Amino acid sequence: MIIQEAGADTHLTTRIDRMHSRDRAGLIVFVTVLWCTMVFALVTIWPYISLPAIRIILTVACGLVLVFNTAAIVAMLRHYHEDKHFIYGLDLKHLDEMRRRRR
């Protein structure tokens, strides 16, 4: 019985690690796309901005959006890593229960 529980715990830990890795990869892609999009938008509209003050305001605003969004996602990743067994364990428990009910 104890061996069975140890195997189930190992399987759950593997599933949690896999789910966390997918979320982490998705967030890294999201941040990369966000940075590329914001820089592209800024570079694209740059020639149409004639006032230097507006250029400064847009650059600072773009930088703040990027810094705050990146910091929030890094903090979320850190929190997910610290509590991943609770967060993902609960998700997997609910997913398994939904699969059992469908059968």
C-alpha cells in the first residue's frame, strides 16, 4: 500500500512539474511577444511624432508598461514555483475528477 502511494506521489509530482513547465514556457513566450509588440509599435509610429516631448512621454510610458508587466509575470512565476504543489495539485485533482465524471 505504501509503495502504491509513493508511486502515485511520484506520478503527481511529474505531472505538476510538466504543467508548471508548460505555464512557464507560455509566460516566457508572452513576455517576449509583448516586448516585441511594444517596441515594434514604438518604432513604427516614431517618424510620425513631431514633438520631442511626446516622444519622451511615449517612450517612458512604453518602458513602464514593459517593466511593470514583466515584473508582475516574474513575481507570478516565482509564486507558482513556491506553491506549485498546492496550485497544480488542486488543478490536477479537479481535472482528474472531470475525466472520471465523463466516463
